[in-house]
Amino acid sequence: MHETYDPYAPGSDAEGPDAAGEDGFVPGNYVNRELSWLAFNSRVLAEAENDAYPLLERLRFLSISASNLDEFTTVRIAGLEGQARRGIEDIAIDGRDPRQQLAAIRQEVLEIEDRQQATLQALAPKLAENGLEIAAVEDLDKDEAKWLEAYFVSDILPLITPQAIDPSHPFPFVANTGMGAIFRLKRGKGQSSLMEMVLIPSGVPRFVRVPDSENDRATLYVAIEQLIVSFAKHLFPGFKIQGDGLFRVLRDSDLEVEEEAEDLVRVFRTAIQRRRRGRAVLLELDDECDEAAEALLREHFDLDEAMIVKTGGMLGLSDLATICDEPRPDLKFSPFSPRYPERVVAHDGDCFSAIREKDFVVHHPYESFEVVVDFLRQAASDPAVVSIKQTLYRAGDQSPVIEALMDAAEAGKAVTAVVELKARFDEERNIRWASELERAGVQVVYGIAELKTHAKVSLVVRREEEGYRTYCHFGTGNYHPTNAKIYTDLSYFTANPALGRDAAKLFNFVTGYVEPASLEKLVISPLSLREKLGELIDAEAANAAAGKPAAIWAKLNSLTDRGIIDRLYAAGSAGVDIQLVVRGICSLRAGVPGLSENIRVKSVIGRFLEHGRIWAFANGGELPGKQAAVFLTSADAMERNLDRRVELMVPLTNKTVHAQVLNQVMLANILDTEQSWRMTPDGGYERLRVGDDGDESAFNCHEYFMRNPSLSGRGTARDLDSIPRLTLRGTSASAVSGA
């Protein structure tokens, strides 16, 4: 149970939102963004509670939930507290001001934290039964404790530094997510107590793995903070330890950057340093923290606007991810190897030849991201390639994409990389990549200062017999090979001349502020994406009013933009059947009488992180159907994506690609029953059970695609008759044609 201080607890000035605004705005029609995000993280945590999953995968979901909550605290809660502190009264979509939002958020955060601790307590004995034990020092036998003490003296003691806290020794700085122990000491009779702090260095492993013994005991992991407390006598010889406590600090991690800065890289380097020293937002204490130590911590940190949590268990649960790396395949999901597109293989690995033959789409992680890397590697080494342009939002620590671009520049090709410095928590890494790219001869551009460049596009110009040909890759996810193994995303390869011309205009807009006078196929934000989506939604409403078939399917990560939501409400009220698969935040309320009876919202949470973004409109026909208008996009339906980011939306007109994305990827997510949560009219979520939608068959979209990777790019390499076909009623054994 938590013990907390909360300045935003409900009080005289923290009442609920008004019933309606002056413009007819009804706050009750919308779900608060922050509360919806917490509901999403609750669904993530539910996977840690899922008995059907292997134990280490459940532990991984627990660590993800904790990491998510840390980021939410350091960014979203910190932002709201900052607004409340400065008297900013910005009203959220549900009518709450910052203080009211904080009051509502607070209770939800505490409930999730309690569930996280309860989940660890439930998982720990099951892990121990299966040979993995997260142990306390006092639970070890004599030999294990002796080894651990020797390890502490030889490997940990030289790395840590006790720091006295008194008038001549200022309080040490504790970095964001920093953890430490604080001790109350006394040397002898008549002497006053002394307070000492020991901060845990970031380079020290959070959990120490005790070597396996010969007594067949479980593999043991002991948290580093337990070692520091248990063996503190080696830190403070000659002192009596009267009390101790563990603590962890989270700080405001949002960056505020002056958009008109002359040297954006220098400004971001300064801002990153400033973020590390941001205002304290959360102080976590262990339940048994010494009273004097706790009082000192409360006094030092500016906790009038922060939260204090006394947790009933382990601090920093996100670090449990390190234990998940234990080589225990019996406690993890069955290994899965993605398929490489056979169409490229059929062309002897020549990506350009395969793309020239026919557009194709690749469905990650079921199909390998390596084909994207190979596309760029081939461009780098092909003498016929003269130019490469590339957007980079997140690329990871070890990036073959970056290496390919550098190789291309060193080979004398004209290479332009648009590196986004404002990618949250990747700013420092992106600055480093930008420097390395520049040293290799790549022209690095940081894009438009007031806009994030979030579009995912590669453009390759190749000299061929018929003249110059442009090859494009459009994606829904980042050029991040590691993420591509766990994120479900779509990669669209095309040599369509119109898309190539539009992509070139997109780069000109980002690198030279040259706003395109017209576009043939692409839709770009902030120029026209909002308007295009509005037109498409309104067209479905008009079709419904005229008695024509009308439907909208969408797959998104987040839906929070009031303008889009209101248009969807209007379309649903006009008779449009709307099915939305929104993984995370959704401010639209589904199934509300008189508002959204024709709108259904579900969230798919499972082995892979759903990330691909798709819009599909019946367009006067049926969904799914050949007449539908289908689009891939890098953008979520959020104000920031539509108004403050460079995003793109790509129409899928190739019939094979169109069918794959609509009749497989989109439909599979709609049909899923085993990993789906359905939104209820109150904005909450409940697990979708088999038979809830009138179909008695269970269906898991992740397992379906692992068994039957997407059909595009197969060529004639597989017998298509053996692949189940998806229909609105489930699956059948019918052959899928046209692939």
C-alpha cells in the first residue's frame, strides 16, 4: 500500500468538468488523453498477469509497464505540474484543467503501481519454481552470501562513494531515474548522528547473478541496492548503522528548445544536459525507510509539486528487463524467424529489379526488415545509383541504415539525410549519428525547426537505359532494425513515377522550405493531411446519407484530435459503420447511445507491438473490397501529427498491395479475439472474449501472421492453396489469388 503526499488530491478547486461549453462542446463525449494512456498501460500490465504467457515474457511485460510509467511521469505528469505551477489553465479535451487532470491521474497511477508490485510478488515464486529466483541477501545460504560479500568488496565497493550530508557537504545531485541508499550513522556515545548517502552508479548492474552452485538451487539474482545495505559495514567501518533507506528519483524530462536558435545542435546539447538536472517529479521510497532519512529527502527535493510514493516492494521495476535476457528458452515465446520476401530472392537479391517488376509491401516483423537495409546497401554499392535521400527519426545504437548511407557518400553518391533532433529521448543519439554522417560526406539537414520530421521515406534515383528512375520506400515505422523485430509495421516499395516525384517534393519541403504547389498522390502534413482525412470521412457520411454502402476502418496508435473525432461521430451518426483498432490513447468514446452507436474501438496488445497505421474507406463499395480507398501513413490522428509534424499518407492503388493491407493486415486486426480489448461506452476497456461478436472461433492475428506471413512478394515460391483466407466471418481454406 502506498503512503503519499499529493498536492493535487481532489479538493475545493479540483472539481469535475462542466457539463457543456459555450460552443456546444460536451466534455463528456471525450476521454481524457492522460487517463486513456494509463488505461493502455494497464492493458500492457495485464499481459504480465496473463497465465497463458511464458514466465519471462510476463516479467518483460511488467518491466515494460514500469518503464512506460516512468516516461509518463517524467514527461506527461511533469508537464501538467509545470502548467499548474505557472497558473496555466489549458483545458483538455474532456474539459479538465491541469490540476483536475492531476487529481484524476494520481489515483490511476497509484493503482497501477500497486498492481505492478502485486504482479512481481505473484511472479517471483513461479520463477523460483522454474529455477530463477530474485532473492534477498538474507535468503542466501552461507556459501552464497560469502561469495556475494566478496563480490561486493572486490567489484562494487571501488565504484561507489559514500557522501556525508552536513553543512560542509552539500546534498549530492541525483540524476533522473537515479537510485541510492541513505544511512543514519553514529560513531560513539555522546556523538550526534551523521547522514551518509551512497548513489548507485549507472554503469553498475542492477541485479547481480550469483554463480550456479552444485546443489541444484535456482539461478539467483540479487538487487544491487540490497548488497549496498547488507554489506554497508565495509563502507562505514567504525560506525554503527542506526537506520537506512532506499530511494529513487524521477525528474522532468521534457525538452524546451528555442525554435529560432541559430545553432540547433548546440542548443539541443545544452537542453539535454538541462534535462538531466530537471525538477524532481517523483520520489520513491522503500517501505522501511528510516524516518530521519526520509525527512531529509523530503526536505531536499522540491516536493510541493512532486509526488512521494512509499512502495510496498522493489523500486525501479523497469530494470527487471535485464533478468529477461537469461538464456531460458523454455520460459520465453517460441523463437520466430521472419521470412525474407521471395520476390526479391526470385530476382537474385536485386531489390531494384523486384520493385521494377511490381510494387510490393513488406509486413514486419513477420517479414524481415533486412530487405529495407538491403535496399539501401544495394543503393550504396550500385554504380548506377546517383542520389539517395533519407529521413531518420530513430535509428538505434548499431544502425546498418546509417552505415549504408555513409558507404554511399564515400562512394561518391549524393546523399542527403534528414535527421530529426527532436525525437524524444533519442536526441543525443541522433546528434551523434548526424556528426558521423557529416564526416562521411553526407549532407545532413535537421528539417524545419518548428516541425518534427516524422515521415518515413527513402528515395533512390538510379540511372537506367530509359533514363533516371526513382525508387521509394515508404514506411509506417522507424528505420530501426531492433524495433522492427518487435513492432508490427509496413514497408511499401514502389517505382511509381508520380510517387517518386511527390517524394522529391517532400524532401524539398523539409530541406529547403519549398512548399509543393501540388502533389499527385502523396498527402503531407501539416499541408493537407488533416483536410484530406476530413474529406474522406465526410464522403463516407454523404454515401451513407444517400443510401450507399459506407464504412471506415482505421488502425492507429493514438486518436486524440477533436476535429477528427467529431467528424467520425458525425459519420457514425449518418450511418457509417466505423471500426477502429487503436492500440494506445483513444479520446473517442465508442458505443455511446445518440453519439457513437455505429463506432467500435478495440486495442490489440500481444507478443508484438502494433505500430502500423492504416486508413480504409469503403468509397461507395464494401469493406473489405476492391473499390475501397486504402492508405498507409506515418501519422496518428493527433493534433501534433496533423499540425506540427511532417508526415505522409500514401494511397495504395496496386491491387496486390491493396488486397494485402486491407484483406489481411487490417482485417486480421479486426478479427482478433485472443489479444483484443474492446472499449466500453464509459471509455474503459474489457477483454474481448470468444463469441463476443457472434463468432465462436478464437483468432490470434500475431500467430496467424507468424504461420502465414503476408502474401506480397511471394512470387511463385509457395503453394497459395494452403494459406487460410481471412473473411469478415473468420478464416477459410480458400486460395488467395492475385499475390
